[in-house]
Amino acid sequence: MSVAALRMIRCRRLSTSAPGVKRAVPWKTLRRIAKVTGAVVFGGCILINYEVTSLNKAVTMDTQAILQEKHKSYIYLNSTASAEQETIATGLTHRARRELHKAARRFLEISSRILLRPLEEHLSHKDADAHECALWVLLKRARAESRAERHQAVQNLAHNKHWHDYQYQTAAQALDQRTAVGLARTPHVDLRFFLSPPLLPQVEDGFSLEDGLRQLLASLPQSEVDQCVQYFTSVALRESSQALAAQRGGLWCFGGNGLPYAQSLTTIPSEKVESFCLQALVQHSKVSSHCEHIVASGGLKLLQRVFQLRSDSPKIQRNIVRIIGNLALNDNSHAAIVQSGWLSVLAEMAQSPHIMQASHAARALANMDRDAVEEKYQDGVYVLHPQGRTSQPVKADVLFVHGLLGAAFKTWRQKDLDQSEDSTASGDQEDYTECWPKSWLAADCPYLRVLSVEYDTHLSDWRAKCPAENQRKSLAYRSGELLKKLRTAGVGDRPVIWVAHSMGGLLVKKMLSDASRDPDLQPLLKNTAAILFYSVPHHGTFMAEYSVNVRYLLFPSIEVRELCRDSPALRDLNETFLDIARDSEIQILSFAETLPTNIGPMIKILVVPEQTADLGIGELIQVDVDHLNICKPEKKDSFLYRRSLQFIQDALDKHVTQ
């Protein structure tokens, strides 16, 4: 077997100011401690030899330590060296080792191609510690043919805590898109796995974020799109134009209200204009063809710039990530999202302690993870648990549907605790949560997928975000809209439990009634195990009549009109649903409020009395709370939560045994 000649490198004297070590290191000693990485090529051995020629005259080296550790790639510095010297030497060592291993792996890969043999993973042990070899092995396994092997490799990568900084940097450069997305969806992953967003190019003088957003909106198609998309775009462009006029004339007009300013716009009005533009982009991003246009027009970089500059505005950042989540519904946008640096942003945001921030990022990442997630989460559908990859199999879905003026997160927050109570001071505050389905229910039932939906509801046409929506946002329209989104999210493929508050309960009944007449939705009805109603006005409410006759909101929306007492639509819906519930043996539990709710500063009213909250089937429980807090347990050990949890667990057990 032939051996390639060792390349000779002149040894320079290693000098130091320290009195302990100040001598030349002979060539024979350096050659003896040199590390060798071998690769078999055409039956011969190629020996790669590297030596340390010089670190820095200010660095003190303990040659005895080198002799003792000659089988390792580390270089140990004398303890008398300063912290700055140690940092420099360590950085040089890591860079040298990184380049060496890169060259060694290249030789191995070339030889494997020439000999048409698979790359043997154990060869990397020639010049690396065990954990260092594991990095390359796992990176390779993360691209395996087997999905199970890929997922296990991603999990091992994320859970290994022995990597050095340069190894994280190496991994960040070497990760393929699929592996990087998998790591981003792994709970508590080290963020050093992800490349930082690229530096954004300098913008021309006088060019503002408003200009960029306005230009992007103006370039988007306006024909054959939803009327509300047109509305939001026109409003955003109009407000942006008024902002420019205000900069010139010192007058800010927003929503028809003129506010005089002595100088040009301040940051607050600018943020309002940006918010308007982003709301319009949210609507456009729901249209698949518009998503392609946003990406092609450089929208991802523009949004990255806005996101970075508006770090003090969580609302603006959420709207931006909401747009990214909509873009991610299109598989052909994934590469552009990753290349524009959004993966590190989403991974960091997914670890946020704030429920809304984390949920928006988790939705975007789930839509990008085609290797582990078959479902797609449309705008307004959020996974509260599990928000990342997990080995825990999902046995059932629990779906939360809010009511009038509710939201996917705030409706299900914990009841505000009385700060004057002794229990708060004694430590019960530690159990406080912003969203009890995500925190409490997920902890007690980790085998559940917890979903929450969000849709716009308005008490008056005058206050609606989009006037075009008011003539069509009836229960029937919303039912069809949500059913499509829920089917895309895979709701109905496993047992389902619905949890609804107020008008949300009517929407659930409407969806199940519609599903009973659609053959494609039969699995959803068949797999509905139970429904939990929180103060649902099955027979209408006095509140709706009050809003029509007296309230300052002059034009009641469709939602409010449909809630009137003895409404024919509600009566027909109730009768239809009762037949479905009995035939399908759906378990029902209803909670009814007993305390009046403050409506304005002078009015208190019992929004959903017991007689209208009584469905006529299942158990009805009265609770001493008002309408707003009926779905907000005060504590985890409160009756309201414990009874709800027991109902969910019992219903699932019964459904599985049937």
C-alpha cells in the first residue's frame, strides 16, 4: 500500500512573554502530535496532516498539555492567559478544526463517489470526538429515505447539548430546508441552529416603510378578488395618501377625523398607516395567486424590514407573521420564506411566552412542515396544542369557538383575579394563564389536539371592518366558511369535542346541521363525541332586542338580528340539531350564567338567562358568574374548569368504547 509523502511545514518558534514556557518546539515532537485523517482512494491512503504553526505571540501554550492530549483536537492554554487571549485561541482552534473536518469529509465523499460505495460514517471518527462525529452523522440521517429516521435525527440534533458554537454555525449552513423547518418546530430548540436574517439593503433617502407597503399594495391585482380585499386595499392606499399630505401640510386625517399637527407625522400615526397596509396585505395573502405576486415583488424582504423596525409593536409583528402563515399555505413559497431569513424569526417567536405571538408563529411553521404535518391551517385556525413536533400520538381534537365580539385567544383567558384576595398573595398567581385551553387542558390531556378558531363579528354595521361583509356574514355563511377551513385542518378525521361560548354555540349547531346534509362531511358528524356550551342563547336573548330598539348602535348586524328571542331561524336550527344530537348520541353539557353583565356604565343585564341556555337535552349547570366570565375559570381547581375537564375526558372515553 503506497503512502503519500507528508507535506513539510516549517516550524516557527512559539514564543511567549510568560516565564514558564519560552522555547522552540522541535519538528519531531510536532510531527508526533499531529493528527491524521485518512480516506481510502483507489486502494491507497491519503494522509491529511495539519500542524499548528503559530497562534499569537501573546498566547501562552503549555506544551506538556499538548503532549498529554495529542489524541484530541483541542489546544489547551496556560491558565495564566487572559480571558481575551483564551477567546482568540479558542476561536482559532475551532476554525482550524472546522476547516480540517470540512476537507476530510470532502475527501471521503469524493472517494465514495469514485468507488461507487456508500460513505461509511465511522470514517469520520479518524479525526473527531464522538459528539463531533454525531453532528455529521445526524445531518446525513436527517436526509434519509425513511420519514421515521429523519424525524429521529432531527430530534437527536435538537436534544444534543454538546455542540460548540462553530458546530451550530456549521449545521446552520449545512441544513436542508426540510430539516431546518423540523428543528424550528422542535420545542426548546437552540436558536443557533438557524441562520440570522440576511442584512437588508440600504434604502434610498426619503423612502419610508409606508412607501414600500403602498407600492406593494398598488401592484397587487384588484380584479376577480373578494370585495373586502378591494375595500382594505383602497382604505390602506387612501390613508397612506393622506399621510403623505399630512407630512407636507401638517394635517393628519385618519378614518375621516382630522388631527392637526404642528410638525410632520410622528411614529404613532406612521404605525397606524403601516397597520392599515398590513391588514390589507392579510386579506390579499388569503388569495393564492396574490401570494405568488407578493413573493415575486420582494414582499418577504419588505415585511422583514418592517418586522425588525417595529419590534416594539407586537400587533404589527403578529399581522406580519399572519401574512407569512398565509403565504406558507402555498408549498412553492417555502423556499423563498426560508431564503429571506424568516425561519429564525419564526423559531424564536414560537418560543415566546406570549400566547398570541407563539400561536401565530406555530401556525406558519406547521404550514411549512410538510414532512410531519398533513393538515394545513387556514387564516383564523390556530393550534394551541401541540404547537411543535411531538412523539405523543393525538387521540382526539378539542375545538374552541368564541362568540360575539370574541377572539381565538382572549375569550378563553383566565378570569381576572382579585388582587386584594389573600390567595393571590400566597402564590396562586403562579397558576395564572393567558389561555387555559393551551396551558391547563393541554397539561391535563396531552393526547389532545387543541384548536381555536377566530372570525370577525360585529354588533353594528357602522363598526364593521369591511362593510361588504355585513350583508353576508350570517350563520349560514360563516358555517360554510369555517367548515372548509376545519376540513383542511383535518377536523373530523378523529373524535371531536366542541367547546363554544355564546353565539359560537349556534355556529357549532349550524355547522353540524350542514354536515348532516353533505356526504363529504359525514365523518365530521360521525366523529363528534360531545359539545360543551357556555351560555349559548339557543332560544335567543333579550340583549338582541335591546340592541335593536334602544342601543346607540343604530344598525344591528346580521349576527345580532339572528339572536332575537323566538327567531324563526333559531327555532328551526334548534329542532334540527336536537334530532341530530339524539340520533348521533352526542354528549351535551351546558353552563348557564346567573349574574348580570355590565353593558356600558349604567346598564346591567342577564344576557343569556337559564331558560334560553337550556337546550332541552343533556345536563344544565348554573354558575354564579356573568356572561363574559362563564368561559373563564378563575383557577385551575375551580368547579368550572374541573367539571369541564371531567366532561371532556368522560366523553372521549365513552366515544372510544362505542
